Amino acid sequence: MGRVSEQVFGVINPMMALIFAIGAFLIWRRDPRQRYIIGMAIAPLALGVSFTLNHYFVFENAMSVRLATSFFAFVAVIALVWSACLRLGKRAPLLIWITGAVLTLGVMALSEPSRDIIPWVFLVNVYCGVVFSMGALLLAEVRSPEPMDRATIWVFALIAAQFFTRPVIVYMLTGPISSDSYRDSAGHAAYMVVGSLSMVLLAGVLMGSAMVDLMKALKDAARTDSLSGLVLRDAFEESATEMFARARSENAPVSVIVADIDHFKRVNDVWGHPAGDKAIANLGEVFKRTIRSTDVAGRIGGEEFCVLVWNCPEDAAGRLAERLRLQFAQERHDGIEPDIRLTASFGVAAWNPGDNYSSVYERADEAMYRAKRSGRNRVVSSSFGPIGAASGAPANDGASGAQVAVVNPPEIIAIGEGKPAQQGAR
């Protein structure tokens, strides 16, 4: 390759790096919660600085500039691999990578690139190859089924392989060579070309992953109830259809839990709608911290919630509902007196082959109404009847005009009206 081609790549590489950094920054501004994108912005910036120093400022015996070139290259590699690991929830061994970078720079500082730069080329490329190899292994452990995640693993492995083979190719093309002569060699030209292609490939995969995450976040926001943090009714019913289809193909048990906050209208009447909103948010938090990642919880009505419990028979789902009931009964709610607790009633039903979501939901909903009619603050299974036992005896709260049930304060459980509920009364 001629000098003109080298000059072209000397301009293209920093420009591409700047464009990718700006793109990553704009994506991060759109969703600042995605912290991993910060690494995707830092990496191309550092790589662009490294390319610029390497092309325009490095000259024979300029040790400090050569070390700075390698330093920024290491920053770029660490930032890229760290961001990919963070994106998939994998902890990156930053201390090991930083220690390795410092030791590598220290060894490089003791060498003499003015006589032979090949040891530098080996040290820089082997270090980068090791970090990318470790990143590929860490990402592979996640076993993500997403195509972009699998593509990232393969790209990391490919980049690692080229880092290990690049110094061998450079040595075969140049042999021992001084730093000054290396600038005009075929090995250096190959380095510039491969560096450009690697950056485009890496940036394409990682930016693609970031865009996929952004689109998914926007889709999830449209499907998520802002108050409870759970999925909305339409999205929940879509999940139910998919889960039942999967259960049918895998012959796996699925159960449905329906929950409704007791006397919710009275909560709004006595303490106001902000207190009722807080109660809904708190019940949503109880669901999110209790159910498994394979389960799906949704807010399907005003104060009504539903859970799809994957690979779980009805008796086990009933025990889960009892845990949910007990946890919610201990929650404190902003805007409501601290010695008063709200409760919820739960109904449970199991999916049977041939059932659709509507039929299972109807059985679980009817079981929930049976819990309401039998005193509220309890779990009723469609097949097994009452599960667990609600505690407390009603007592009058003169301040609110409501009835409460007291269980050894501060475990005060429920408000109520002091009379049996009719179907349709919540």
C-alpha cells in the first residue's frame, strides 16, 4: 500500500472513532439507565486518540508518545469489553485487566523500539487479544439466546484471534525492524487496514446491540404500567397465550394467581387517591421481588393483579400466593396511618390441556371472589379451597371510620367494613 493510502486511513480511523463515540453518546442520552453505553462512547474516543498519536505524532525514540499510544489502545479495549459484559449482567475483572495493562506498559518502557519495534507489537496485540478472549468467555457463560448477543461473542472471538495472529503476520512481512522504518513498512499499513475493519465490525455489533436494547426499552415502556411497574393487561394476555402454548408443547404445569386489594374504594375515600396509588405501587413491588424471572405479573385492572406461574402446579402456586398475601399485609403505605396495613385476597387456578387463558382466569377469579366472600385477606385455590389462614379480629378505628383487624401491633393487618362482602364488592 502506498503512502497516500496510509494517509487516507490515518484520517478515516479517527473520524470513524469520533462518529461512533457521538452515536453512542446520543443513545446513552436517550436512555441514561443503560450505563454500559458509556463504555461504548469512551472506547472509540480512546481508540481515535491512539490512532491519531500513532499516525501523526510517533517518531523515533519518542518513548512517551509511544507509551501514550498503547495506553489509549488499552483503555479502548477495556472499555469495550467492560461495556459488553455489563450489558449482559456479567461482572468484568477490571482489576486484572488494569493490572495487566500497567505491567505491559512497564515492560514496553524497558524495551528499545528504536532498534526493534516487533516486541512492542507483540506485547500490545497479545494483551488486547487476552482481554477480548476473556470477554468472549464471560459473555458465552451468559448463554443468551438473542442473535445480537451471540454475534457479539463471535466478533469478540474473531477480534481476539486477529490480535494473536497480527504480530506474527507483521513479523513475517518485516522481520526485525526499527520504529522509524516500521512507519513506512507493509506491516504498519496492514495494521492500519485491519484496525479500521476491526473498529467497523466491533462498532456495528455493539451499536446494533444498543439499538436493539433501546427499541426493547421503548416497547417495554409501552407495555408496562407506570404505577405498579408490571405489564399492562394486553401485554399480560399475550404472555399468557405464549406461555400456555409453550406449556402445551413441553407438557409443563402453569398456574394463574389473581389478586385484588381489599376495600380499595374505601382506601381512596378515606385517605385519598394518592394513598391508593401508593398501595398499588407497593403491591407491584411485592410481586416483582417475590416471583421468579420465568413468571409474569401484570396489573389487569384498577386494583386487580394477575400472575402467570411457569412450571408450577396449583398447590405450589397457592403457597406462592400465601407468601404474597403475607408480605403485602406487612407493607406500610405513604399517606395511610403507620399502624394500619392493607390486605389483598387471592385466587389460584391451574391450566389444564385444552384450557385457554380466559377459562383459567375465570376459575382463578372465582376463587378470588370466594376469598372475598369468606372474609378477605386470604388465599383460595380453585381445586383445593382455602390455603393458609388469615388472622385478626375486627376493631373500630374512630379516626377513619373504617374497621381494622389488629394482630399484636405493629402487625396491624386490614381495613374493612365489618360485614360480609357480596360478589362484586372489592
